[in-house]
Amino acid sequence: MKKAIIAALVAVVRAAPFGQSDLDSLPTTCNQTALAEAADAYIAAQTAGQLAPLLAITAANWTYLENNQAVSISTTGSATGSILAKALKLDHRRTNFDLTACATYTELVSAADPANPYVIGTQIRHSTDPSAPQKVVSIDSIVSTTGAWLFDAKKTLDHILHENWTTILPASARDARSVLQAAGDAYLDMWSNTTADKAVPWGTPCTRLEGSAYTGRGRPDDSCKAGIPSNHNQAPNTHRRYVIDEAMGSVSVFCVWEHMMNAADSHELRLEGGKLRYVHTMTSCGSKVCKL
């Protein structure tokens, strides 16, 4: 099982921004309009339950991961077995833009149909070859539904709609991408590192939306520290893939949550003024009910 997960993730992990040497090889500019159009095409495909809207903006050899597993897309555009084959009415959509890695992160909630509730996070990566068109090279989705960790799409939607995810202004108040990635890594390291919690830039107020469980009560002393791990000797959270949006103060991290059944996991953190303000998580154990 673990070997299969590793094989499926290698290509996408290599495309994720890990260090400055990797960033130096990326294009100096990335077309945000093209990023937005691709995100819109993805939304159109998911709404229709058909791949057709994506085929015009994907590279010939694009890859698709769903819950850390490679899913084959046929040359005829069939997405059988994928969430993309299911038409969803979307009640919420937010897209963040990473103009350095030429990627986006989109958060989706479909809560209206009680028979088909979903909360989905999707990272879309584009070609970083300056000599080639800016085509989509990978779509990587964490798909949570009934049985996922603390899942309840209606509760999740209600909490999200009460949060303030607006562009951070002025630009001088934004945290650097290195600060955002370090915050995401420190947060995920708490399960396997005894000192990582000291590196997390805890803020007050801060609210954590873990599945549908919410730490916020609308108070100025709301904290994201509730329930942080006391056992720091657990398996690490590996195969991390990042989308970082400085204007939103957001770092999206996909990973393998090894100590919870090798689950597919999405953590998104928002920082305001260098301090943690929001944490959104979704964790899927595939066809099994997630259990610690």
C-alpha cells in the first residue's frame, strides 16, 4: 500500500516548491489569467461531471491524482472512477494563486445533496517551461465525503461562510512565502517532532476547521491549540506538496497522513501579520472510515 502511494506521488512531489534552488528554475512570471481560467475550467468540469472543459487547457501528458492515488484518464476524456465523473452542485468555491510555482489551490464544498456531500481540495500545477504554453500538467485532489475524518459538509460550509478570507492589504503586510511554508511544515511536524509546536506562529484569535469540527466560538481568545498532539512520536506526515499564495497569506499542503491509515490529507493555513489565523483540514481514508 505504502509503495503504491509513493509511486503515485513522486512526479507531483518533484513539481512542488521545496527550496530556493527549485524556485530559481521556475519562470520569472506566471500568467494569473491563465491560472484563473484553468481553475474555472476545473470547476466547470466538476459541475458537469465531464472532462471536456479541461481538455483544452491540459498538456498532452497531464496527470491526475485523487486521494494520493493515480487515476487513469483515457484519451477519449473519460474519468470513470473519479470524482470528476460525478456532477456536483457547488455551494462554495475559493481559489488561491501561487505565481512562483505556477499553481493554484481550490477549496470546494458540495453540501446541498445529502446523498452526495463532498469537501474537496485541489492543487493544479502548470508547465514551468518558459518556452512552452502555460498548460496544466497535473491536477491533484483530496476528496472527502461520508466516512472521512470528522466529515459533515453542511457544518463545514456554515463555518467557512463565517470566515473572512480576503486579500491581505497593504502588500507590505504580507508574509514571505518562506515564512508561510515554514509555518505549514512546523504545524505538520508536531506529530513527529517534540519541539515543532514552538515553531508554529500561534495567533489569537485563531480557529481550526478540522473536517467539520470547529475550535472557534466567535471570541477574541479563540485558539487553534486545542487538541494539538501530545504524543510527538507518531509517524511523520510525508510527501508534502505546496501551493503558497502570499496575497492570501495561505499555504496549502497535501500529504500522506501516515499515522492515520496512510490517509490522504489537506492542510491549509492562513497567516495574518505573521500569526496563524485559520486552519482548514480534510482527511480521507478512501473506502474506509478514518480512525486513529
